[in-house]
Amino acid sequence: MLKNILIYLFILAAAFAFSIVYYAWFSWFLLIAIICIPLVSLVLSLPFMVHTAVNGLECFCDETAENFQSVNIGVRSKSRKAVICPFLKIKFKAQNKFASKRKKVVMKYGGRVGSGVSVSCVELTNHCGCVNISAGYARVYDFTGIFFLPVRLNFSGNILVMPLSERPDLQPDSQSTAVLGYKPKPGGGFSDYYELRPYRSGDSLKSVHWKLSSKLDELIVREPSEAVYRKLVVKPDITDKPEVNDYILARFLYACLKLCESGAEFYALDCRSGAVMKIKSKSDVRCFLAALYNRSLSIAETSLDGAVFYNILPLSEEVSEP
């Protein structure tokens, strides 16, 4: 490291000046000892440095975290067997494209590296988004920190930063997904609702309503039907300000979780791309947020005609009905 080199050069210059001012065997012995320190350190450290470079290192990071929660970024040996690093330095680059934030995290460590050593960092979760962590190389130094061997890492990992749930002033009504009617169920199968109609060629005899057919003197079949619901769309109004987005997504998460708990099926809409995703469970909410952060939501061919929109705005919520 540059700092260690400068300190060593300063000490070496001081020892040289002392040997000139105080001309004696002791001053020259001190100068020679200081000159030999880096070489002795290299000889003692080189086996450990080579062993670490040959066995290889790999990085890891947490996969998910909540807003303002501490996350771990670390390194471990590829074989999971302990290797000795006199001194290890890794520069991690962190980028949150959703929040337009970048940061560098420097990890310094000396000692055994086995199943994993890590550093804890809370600055990476200051805003919601997908934080990409990358590192190209690690440097394994000798004991003095002057000589080093590079170790290739080529690491890239992602930390999904979820918002903290916060209750909105206006909550969406799960009754907005009222049944508008029924339609034939594609492929048939079991259903709690049936439509009675005359028998057509190709209908299964298992679907014939025999009791009613005997009364009407013609074959009547039960056609399975499924309910047609009015669609409820939850739309977070994403802005260019990460602090505002954190507050919007906190209310979005609360609203979605409450709707999932009530058993309602609804849609989440990305206001920037117009992409829509159907939400049935908590895992779908997580998937939507991950796609929202990375702008990877695909445009679904879903008609939103007649839908009820629950808009989450920077300072309030509103419901727009057809």
C-alpha cells in the first residue's frame, strides 16, 4: 500500500540521516536492519501469499435486507479450507441504479480465511433498490504491506433492499375486486360454479345433469364456470428522488401485504413502463419490487378496462374508479 511505502521510506531516510550525523557502528547496523525489513517480510510472507493465490478466493454478500438494515460483504477460500493471509485488501464497488447511488467499500483483513470473513455495512441500505456489489481483484500483501500478489475475483452479487412497511392513510378496499359475472372455465375441471346448457357433440358424459335431463327430456350438461372479477390495480408513483421513493414503497408494501392477507388478487403497475404484474402472494410482491428496481418488468397483455386504480402518491393516496 502507498501509505506503508511512504512510511517505510520516511523511516529509511531518517535512519540514513542518523547514520551520517552519528557515525558509529550502531547507526550503520540500524540502517542495514531497516533496509532488510521488507526483504525478510517478503521471504516470511511469500509462502502464505502464494498459497492463498493458488487456492483462490471468492466473495459473497447478503441477498436481501430491509431499508437501513446492516448487510454483510465478505470473502472466503474456494475450498473452504483455512488459508493464511498476512494482509488482505479488497475494494468493492456498490451501485444502486434505482436510487442513483454509488459507493466504495474497502475490506481489510489479516489472518485466517476459511468459510468466510465479512465486513458489516449499513450505508448500502439507505435507500430501496437492488444494490450490485462487484470486485475485480483482491490483493494479498506481505506483513509490511509493501509487496502484494493479485488474486482474481470477478465477483458480482446483488442485495435486494426491501422497504419498511408503513401504514398508508387511505387503504385499498379488497371488496374492489367484486365479482362482475362468470365465464366458462378454460379446459373444464372442478369448479364451485356451473352453467347449465344443452348437450353438444364432444361433451363428456360425466358432465351431464341426469336428473334435470330426465325432466326436460333432453341432455343438459354442467359447464364449469369461473368468476370474472373487477381488477384492482396498485400503482406506486415512482419519482426521481430516492427519499420519496422509500416512503412510497413503504406504503405500497403495506397495502400489498394487507390485500394478500385478505385473499384478494390484484395487479401492481409500474408507472414508468406501464408494465403490469398479477399479485397473488407475498412472494409475488417481492418479485415485483425486484423487477421494478431493475426495470425488467415485461409489458403484459392485460386489459385494465374497468379496473379500480389505487394510486400511491408522494404525499397521499387516492382511488380512481372507472
